[in-house]
Amino acid sequence: MSVQDFVDNKAKQLCFYLRAFWQGELPIEEIELFFWDSMEEWGQIDYTLTQPYTQKERVFWHLLHQVHYWNEDKLLNDQFLVDELNNCVNFLEGLGHCPLDCVGIRP
């Protein structure tokens, strides 16, 4: 699997999980499991440090790290954070512009 294939597949899943979480349909523990599963799968991707990032990849890593870093209350109730993350989700789903403040990097 290529880096791009990984990002494309995982970005769709991450957006689905995060939207379900915001709608109260998915517990935070499922997002944590998704994070760790993604890290394990990432370990199997063959890439070089010279491979360039796409905007989509940067936004994906930024979003993934943010949902892992912040606690459940903050992810649900901090309107500034929710708006920022929603902009990332929209971009990953092809519904918005690339957020300029995303600095996602590969683990």
C-alpha cells in the first residue's frame, strides 16, 4: 500500500468516526482504538523520508494527532477546536479549502 492509498483510506474512516462522535453515536474509546490501529498499520507502509507530502496528508496527520491529543470534553465542547477540526474534516471530504494552519507530519 502506498502512502497516498493509506491516507485516502484512513482519512475517510477518520472523518466518519469523528462525525459520529460529534453526533453522540460513537464513544471516544472507538476513536482511540482507530488511532492506535492506524499507527500499527502505518508501521507497515514502505516510504522514504524524501517522499513529499500532499495537502491532504498534512491535514490527515494534523487531524489524527488532534483527536488523540485532546480529551473528550474538549473535543465536544471547545467551539474553536471543533470548528478547526470540522474545517479539516470538510477538506478531507472534498467540501472545503485546505486549512492553512495544519502542520501534520508523519509519525
